[in-house]
Amino acid sequence: MDSSTKDQCCSLESAVGSAQKLADITGSRAYERFTGNQIAKIYSQNPEVYAQTERISLVSSFAASLFLGAYARIDYSDEKPVSFWKSEMSQPRANLPKPVNHQH
């Protein structure tokens, strides 16, 4: 298992108060494989690459984007494991720290 985002997971849990508090907000604690932590890793290790990023898509919506010829939105079933979406409203959570809550 890829544990290269352990630091980002710890930072995210600390930023909101604890692993339990993050689970209360998002439905789960920070896991290394979750997209938000992978994005945070790029943000911290390669800020110039992150700054040039137009959009971040999940693999599951990337294929749909190819067929549509436009960006496909994140599927509802993928929102929960990403760990930073309000599944009931399909919008980013306002109470999470940047870059997880960063929007272009």
C-alpha cells in the first residue's frame, strides 16, 4: 500500500482537531489512498505543478469526460471516499483546510 501521504493525513487530521473529528465531518478519517491527501502531496511537494493545474479529475470521471468531450462531474458514489465532499449537497466542504478546500 502507498503510504507516501502519511504526513498529509496527519496534517489534515490535526487541522480539524483529530482523526475522529475528521470522521465526524467527512465520514472517515484520513487514509493515504484518498484523493484529497494525494492532491495535498502534490500541492506541498510540487507547488509549481499544482499552480498550473486546470482541473483535477478522478479516474472514474476521466473516462466519462473523454466520451462527453467535456469535464464530467464527480459521480455521487465517488464523493464519500474522496473525503472532502458533502455528499448530501454535492459541494466541497467549507470547513476543511487548504489545499483540500482549494477551488479554482
